[in-house]
Amino acid sequence: MPVSFRKFLIGYKGTIKDAMRRMTDIGEKQLFVVDEKNRLFGALSDGDVRQWILKNKHLTACIKEVCNRHPCSVRENYDIDSVRKKMLSLRIEAIPVVASDGTVCTVLSWEEVFAGKVKKRRERLDVQIIIMAGGKGTRLDPFTRVLPKPLIPIGEKPILQIIMDKFVEHGVKEFYLSVNHKARMIKSYFEEFNGGYKIHYVEENKPLGTIGSLRLIKNKIKGPFFVTNCDTIINTDLNDIIKSHSENKYDMTVVVSCKRYIIPYGICIVESGGVLNSIQEKPEHDILVSTGMYVMNPKIIDLIPEHKPMGANELIEKAKKNGLNIGVFPISEKSWIDVGQWEEYQKAVKHFQLSSD
């Protein structure tokens, strides 16, 4: 079985976490689920995975519990024009070719079917982007004694430029940068670097916390907007986040990453009176972690006090108390790179070195 299409296939006994990793590794939004004899069993999309997570289900669940049992497919004697029409009408980017015995012979990808003549549909991201770049970055000391955190390099680019380029891939070239610590250095870098960005600087005269400076641009925000920390690199289709935010009528969406933590000890389960019930050896927990990226509606800014510091968590709690609708958008662990602390920064450097090799 050629590797070129094997990457799309995953066994139905695998876990949801296995599927998330595979999607991230191959950069695709859909997998085709097969049984032990390589017969088509179903299809699993990134949307299916998100819905499963949002139902508070376990990532260790078998794929066969979640996948669509009636996937779109074609027979070996397919007509390529019919395949093109089907992919365009159903907005799917890959389709399996199935033999008479139900086995998957190949998978037709968008690139193969359209031969570069029709690009994958990626709508232009027509929203405002605010990047919070004013912090001191104390977790990256001693680098940040010399450079502001946004300008610390990962490979050939500073962190901030990598983040901005992720938005550029979605057609965005205009940014608001909230700056405070070593702001002159950040401005000087972009004055000399001609990256085609249009940058509006939001000046914090004093530190306003992780989210407080949004109040300074209240009158410039016209609709739902992205807010991201300057140490958060997200590898996903950002249009999906906006679509989820809009369809679910959220006032604020928190982009979260699925993390598995293993407690490296035996955990004692104790009954009342101090009687040991059992010991769980190195238990594993799947949790959702905030990545530091958000989508917000303009009304959220009204909750931020003027000229006072405010953190993102504090804003979320205030929004909930005011009855606003706060949702989450889950992404895989490998779709989020946190470069805000030394261990994760070093992983990010290795990641980008491997990507450039």
C-alpha cells in the first residue's frame, strides 16, 4: 500500500488521540477508518473530534465509536469528472476508492484530482488581529534581559513574526500590536524589516496585564476579533475557529489544547478514617489547556476597566458573571507551540529546525 494514501487511513481500534495526532502530522482534516482487512469502515473529520471533546468524552475512546459510518467513496472504475463535482459540492478534500470487496485501494486527494488547477477553499480571514506583545517575558530570562520576548528568534525568524505569518497565510496583513516593555526595539525591528505588514501600535503607558490594553482600542474594533499572546503559535485553520465562534453564538471563544498529563507517582485513594482503598499507579489525565488565543466580540471590551491591569482569566470570570456566552475551540496538542518558557522554547527551536531540513 503506497505511503502517499496510507497516511489517510487509520484503524478503527485506534483512539481519538491517535487520530488527532495523525491529522496534525499529515496536515489534513479528515481520515478514513478501516478494519483489520483494510475495508472501509467510516470517516473521521476534525469536526467530529471537536464535537466529541466538547461532549466531555475521553480521548482514549475507540475511533469506531465516533466516526461517520456512511462516508462518501467511489468505486475503482470511477469517472474523474464525477469525482471533481462530488468533492466540490460536498466540500471534501479527499475521497477513498473502494474495491468490490470493500477494501480501500487508494485515496484521491484534492491535489491529485485537481492537479493544482483549483486551490483548496480557504476563505480569507476578514477579522482584526490584536497581538499582546507588552510583557516582560520573565520566564525566558536571561534572553529577555537583552531582547523583548516577541523578538527572541526561533530559527531565522523572531517569535512575533512567526505568529504574524500564520495570519498572513489566511490573507491577513494588518495587525494591532500592544507594546510596553522594550517597545522601541519592537518598532525598530519592523521599521527595518519589510514584511508587507500594516502595524498599528497600542501603547501601554504602564503594564495593563495580559488583556487590559484592549480597552485602549475599544473604538477601533468593528466585529469579532482575534486576540493572541506573543508566545503562542497555533497551527490550524483559523477560519474554523471563527466559524465555530459565529455558529455557536459565543461572545468569547477560548482556543484550548488537549493535553495528557501523567502523574509520576502512585496515587493513594483513601476512605474516611484513613483506610487505604487502593493505589492508582501513575494515573493519566486528559485536560483542556488555554493556549492564550481568543476570539472576542466587541462587547467584551466594555468589561475591561480603563487604565487598570486585567488578566485574561479575570475577564473570562467577569464575562460569565455578566451572563455572556463563553465557549471553547479544541485543537490537538501538536497544533499548539507555547514558547513562553524555556523547556517549551527549546522544543519549538527543534521543531522549526526539523521543519526547515
